[in-house]
Amino acid sequence: MKKKYTSTGVLLSLLKAILYFGLWLLIQFVVVNFAASVIKIKFPSVDDYDLTEMVNGLSLEINIIVGALTVLVLALFAKLQKDTLSKRASINKYAGGFTVSLVIMGIATCYAITLIMGLLEMAHIFPQSWVDSQSSAYQDVFAASPFMQFLSIGFIAPLMEEVLFRGCILGVLKKEMHPWVAIIVSAVLFGVAHGTPIGILYATCLGILMGWLSVTFNSIVPTLIFHMAYNCTVAYSGGVTMGIAVLSLPILCFQIISIKNYFRGKKE
């Protein structure tokens, strides 16, 4: 029986999704401003430009605090409503049969996106200001120690983003919308969270892929595995050769088709 979606249900789910997104923005705003206040106290004569640079230099530390606080607040809200975060965010049991495939898929996706974005930059599709803002966004990441890169980019960021975007946000949307509409809406919010124009573009595409994985597996555990593999590749790959990047496209397509065929076979 085909599920019927009502306009009231759709609007309420959108409102809940926006509130979840707003909660994350609020936590980030508070943490960033707290960091700026501490710097101001320690260095009273610092000007606005240097203050911004110093706060940006703490981006990984801020990311860890924001991520941890977001997950804790979401867990607290769920408990106050006599629910659990694991249930609300679809942290369901995962058999683990696709773990290696998901890791390979995450690595291949990173190389594939790097290739596509690189080709678009070479074709001068993006304004130079977009390219510069994207490059500056990664400077502090690559300058950090390997441990901080893993803790912030490889673990905390994927955990928080999967719980928030594929768990809570996609979770409320797919109850009142067609799954693909819910996936796209949650992916757009995920893209917006990445700030820079190029970041919004690639993160939205990435969000669609991870949303599909979450809905397909009915759990965010596989998307967390995928996301950690993707982010660790971003942090540790150093550089991408053209051969590896081109090879990543058929590998990615093969993994997607394999997962799709597996679940299609289970339904039959």
C-alpha cells in the first residue's frame, strides 16, 4: 500500500529538521564566541583580523567541542522526551557484512569528488574566490597533527554529522516525505553546513549518497563507516594521482551497484 503524505506532516517534519539544524548552529555560535572571548581576555590588544585568524587556528579543537556537545544535547533531548538517541538517530544494529565495501566506497568517493572538482576548477567553472575560500578552509586541517586530524575530522565530525543529518534530520523527514525527497532535503542542509560555495556543492552530493546508504541499510552505522573512511582519506591522502582518481569512479559505481543488488535480492 502506497503511503500518503500530507502537507501538514511535511511542514512539521521540515520545521523539526530546521530546529535540529538551528540547534547545531546555536551550539557552534556559542562555542566560537566563547573561544573568541577567552582569546580577548588573554590578549586584550588583539584586533579583529588577528582575533579571527586565532579563532580559525582553533578550528579543529572547536569542531571537537561542538561535535561532542551536539551529540550530548541531542541525547539529553531524547531522554527528556522518554526516548533514546540510538532509536531517534537510527543507530541500529549492523551485521557488518559490508564494512570493507563501505571503507573502499568512502575512499573511492573522496578520490572521485577530488577528480571531478579538480576538472571543474581547471575548466574555470568556479570563480577564483570560491577556489581560494575552499583552499583556506583546509589549511588548518592539513597543518594539524595526525592525531588531531583523526580525532576531529576522522571521528568526531563524522559521528556528529551522521547522528544529526542522517539520524535525526533525515529520520524526521522520511516519516512524512518520500524517501528521496527526504534524502535531498537533508543533503542540502548538510551541504549548507559546510559553508563555502564549493563545500556546499560537494557536500550536498555526498549527503545524497550517504542519505541513500542510511535509508538502504536503515541505520547510520554504515554511513558512519563510509564517512570516517572518506574524511580520513581527505586528511591523510596528501595528494591524488590522476590514475588513482580515474580508477576510483568505476570502483565507486561497482560498490553502489553491489549494495543495490544485494538489497533488491533480499526484497525478492
